[in-house]
Amino acid sequence: MMITKTKMFDVAEFLEDEETIAEYLNMALEDPNPEMLLLAVRNIARACGMTQLARDTGLGRKNLYKAISEGGWNRVINRV
């Protein structure tokens, strides 16, 4: 019997260029579930790297990690 090895799918591995990232983010924005947007932002952050994202946004890495954490979304929404 042959054993098949599988690997968990990680969308961040496929977010390799700005066009793909933009399309993925637009799809998340169209989803009626607001949690999909946070998930997309997390995946994009992992794909781009938090250090690079911090440089690009001018925000600190620690603040970015807080903002995209599970409870971070609620903190952001409650401030608006």
C-alpha cells in the first residue's frame, strides 16, 4: 500500500505579487462575512513578511501583530 503525504494548504504561499494580493483582498472585501477581511489581511501580512509590512505602512511590528490578532479586529472596530 502506497502512503500519500499531504500538506496543509497555505494561501500565503501563493500571494507572490501585487496583482494576486489585490485580487485576493478584493475577494475578501466582497465576502459578506467580515472575518474574511481580517483573515485575508493576516494571510497577506504573512506572505509579505511583518517586517516589510511595518516598513511599508510606517507602523511598528508589535502594533501590526496586535491589529491582526484574533482580538485585534474587535479593538479596531470599537475605536471607529
